[in-house]
Amino acid sequence: MTNVTIDAKPAALSCSLQHTAAIIIDMQRDFVEPGGFGETLGNDVSLLRRAIAPCKTLLDGLRAKGMLVIHTREGHRPDLSDAPPAKVSRGAPSLRIGDMGAMGRILIRGEPGHDIIPELAPIAGEPIIDKPGKGAFYATDLQSILINRQIDTLLVCGVTTEVCVHTTVREANDRGYRCVVVSDCCASYFPEFHEVALRMVAAQGGIFGWVSDSARVLEAIA
Ligand code: C5J
């Protein structure tokens, strides 16, 4: 058992590398690249790119240590049978979920836009969780995978900080997992939401978890 201590807010966190996994939330072309779901909602998708390089560096470090890395993708079945009408009809996007866009049908499994961006492509053996919701536990087998791999601590990265990252952290926290949000490996279309979302996690003694950054995590596991 290799125990390490991660410098984090609101306090340092000790964890075992064997029981810690990274979860990379929704680093998909649909969110990060032009012509996808994120852009149909009126967002400047370039704002998410700042998380890519830190995520890649962190992944390289975790993989070198043999740590578990899990990826998630938000999306729906081609027949939309798992897409709540309240989600599909919400707002006034330029294209709705299921419509044909520049990277195939918006937020639909199997379409090019649903893929994880090439820079952060999963490698052999890394589980990919396809999720219909914002949280990675809802309607997925994530918890079974974590139980079977005896994971108790999650290093949470991805986009967007205040939506799918936050929802997943809240879900994980309620299930007893210790979550470290890796701040520079997350991003939002709204930088101010990113900052506040991180503060919300670590406030009140760490009400949902801990906040650290990729340099501190890599230093801890080195
Ligand atoms: C959103 C996500 N923002 N991955 N999804 O709809 O955060």
C-alpha cells in the first residue's frame, strides 16, 4: 500500500494510490470543440481548452503509477429513449439534442461529437462511462466499478466545473467517496462559475470534498 498526502483545501488529504482513481468528466468534442452541444447553447467553447494540457500531464503521471483512470461521456441513445423531454426541449439552443450538427447528431452516442477529444483519448483498460445525465453515478455502472476496484478516493477533472463535475462530486460525496477536485484540470464556459464552484466544494470544512491542482497531485504521487 502506497500512502501519499495531497496538499489541498481546506486541508491536506492522505490517500492510498491503490484506492484512488481519477475520473475525467466529459472531455468530449461536443463540449470542447466548435459545432457541438456546448456551442449550440451559445458558449465560447475555447474557454474549456485551458484544462486540456494540465489533464494530459496529470493523466501521464497517474498512468505511469498504474493508477485507475475512468472517463465519462454525456450523451444519449440514437432514439433518444433515455433523454428526458424536459432536457431535450429546454432553452433555445441553435440545435437541440439529436439534431444533426457539424460533428454528427448533437450529444448522441456513436457520433463524432460524442467522442472524447483526441488529446485525452482513453488508453486500453481505462473504463468509459456513458452517462445520460449530468452526474456520473446516475443510470451508470460507475459505482460497481469503484466498489470492485476498492476505490475510496476520486481525483475529479473535466468539464464543466459547475455542472457535470459538481453534480458528480455531490453524487460521489453522498456515496461516501472522498473527492479531490483538480482545479486546473477543470474548466467552465463561465470562469467566474468555475472559481465559485471550487470555493463551494472546499468551503465549510470541505462540505463536498477537497480542492487541489495538478502540480500538487503529481508532487504527492511522485
Ligand atoms: C453540461 C457538462 N454542461 N458536462 N454538461 O451540460 O458539464
